[in-house]
Amino acid sequence: MDRMAQTALNSLKMIMENQTATSHNLANINTPGYKQDVAIDFSSVFLSRNEGIEPRIVSSRNTGGFSLEQGQMENTQNPLDLAFKDEGYFVIQPKNGGIALSRRGDLQTNENGELLDGAGNKILDNGLAPIIIPAYRSITFSPQGEIRVKALGDAPEAPPQNIGLIATYKPDEGVRLKKSLDGHIRIEEIDADGNSIEGEIAPNQQSELLTGFLEKSNVNAVEEMVNTLDQQRKFEMHIKMIQLAEELDEAGASLMRSPGM
């Protein structure tokens, strides 16, 4: 009966990981540019006993997958809101961790003039340096990411100044992206030993930006709520399966006892 219990426990582990992904998706349903976590990439792990003849196999999930579907576009008419026309990512420096990719385009500046997204991550330029925005009368962004401002000290008739270029990255065919444990998107590469390593991000400026638009999260709230209910039912079913395995094991042990014991 231990095989029955092992199968149920392994399934429970998968269900709990699904519930974690679903909860994370629901928590970020209003986060601009958020990409839905998906959990569909599985592998197998073999467990062998020492000097045994009953090897076991369990399922293991490869984490970090996400949906590439584009979220709905919202016309905000805010000059600091940017969205990608199609495929592409901003290159950001998170508060913690290495350089990453993001679709979040609700931009703002801090007290030092650094250009940030709504989560406080630094938006980088094509040289992978933070972008400093001077005090301005007006600001515009070109589809290629060029930043033009009319500074407060400039004459009213002075033309806007080009102060930098937002780094954007459009992955080539075959490039694998995945979410790291911190929730940020990065490039995944496989080394000579078959291990997953973080790849270098090099801006290629091949994406087109839309000014005054925000890409919404691509999470479908109804779908995630249905998944939550389905996962709860499956969780309860597997708990009952484990209880049944325990009852069958106790009944079998009782039958095998000697009458005098």
C-alpha cells in the first residue's frame, strides 16, 4: 500500500505547487505587464534503494514558466506610461539581484531623478546604466526608446533635448526565458554539464514602444478561480486516497496476525 500512498503524496506536492502559482497570479492580477505563471513543464526523478530491487519514480516540476500572451492595452494618456507594441522587454535593475527583464511600463522618477518602474526597479539605458531624468517641463519617448525632455531651465522655445535611450530586448528565436525565484524574468542557458545558468542580457533595441499606454496583466481571473476550486477538490480526493491506503494497510496487517497474538 505504500506505493498507493507515495503516488498520492507526489500528486499532493504537484497540486500544492499549482495552488502556489494560482495564488501568485491572482495576487498580481492588477500589476501592469505581469505575465501569468504556468506550471506545465515536468521531469522525472528516480529514487533507488541501496541494494534494493524496487526503484521508485516521482514527478518533479521545472519552475519558472510563464505565459507569453500579451495583456490588454489601456490608454492612460500619461506620458510616463509605456507599453510594447508586440514582443519585447525593458531591461531593469531590481532592488535585489542581477539585471532582469520586465514588461512593466508604469514609469516614475525618484528624488534622485532615477527612472523607475512602478515596483521601484531601475530602468536601464542601452549601456546598462541607470537613467537620470532632470527636472523637466515636458517629457516624451520615441518608439525606439529615446528620451527627450524640456528642462525647467530651458527657454520655452528651446527644442527638447535627447538625454538617453531606454534599453529594450527582443529575444531571438531559440532563446529561453524563465522567471527566477525572485519573480523577475531572465535568460536561461544550459552549461556543458547540463546545469541551468543565468544568461547575459544584451539590449538589442529591436522592440517598438507605445507612449501613453499600459499593458495590463495577462491573468484571467475567472480561469484562475476555476483552477483554485479544481485544485481544492483534487487535494481533498488525494487526502482520502491516503486515508484509504492506511485503512487497507491496517486491515491487511490484522489479517496476517497469528490468532494468539
